[in-house]
Amino acid sequence: MRTIELVARVTPDSAQALWYELESRFDTAGSKPAITVDASAVRHLSAAAVQVLLVAQRRAQRDGGALVLASPSPDCVDCLRVMGATALIGEGVA
């Protein structure tokens, strides 16, 4: 399954589009979904985007799979720290 690539500024509008993309991945993944989200280009994450990612991560875990935020940029990591959402990134990155 291909990786979802995030844009530089993930606004509330693009967060909604991200949600639809993630929903389609869950629908086609079946059991134990494995979803990778490339965050290397991210410069800003809106609170809505963080919420979408957290909900998707919980859903993947509930279904026995995982949502991985791959290669988060330093700005992305900073946004996640400020919002208290470092659960989206591995311990080595946080």
C-alpha cells in the first residue's frame, strides 16, 4: 500500500481531505491496517490535522494494525510537542 504524503501546511481543509484518504485506506486494508504517513515536508500542522492523525492511529491500533508517521520534519515534531501529541511519533524522535 502506498504512503500518504502530507503537504507543507496541513490546514483544517486539508485535514478533512486527509481524513477521507485515511478512511479509504481503512476501508481497503481489511484487518490489521498498516498505514504510513510521510511527514517529511510538514512545516505546520493544524489542531484539526493532529486530531485526524490521533483518531486514525487509535483506529488502526484498535483493529490490530498501526499508523506510522514517517520521517517527521523538525517543524512537524515541534507542532506535535506543542499540542501534546507526541504519541504520533516514535520515542527516538520525540
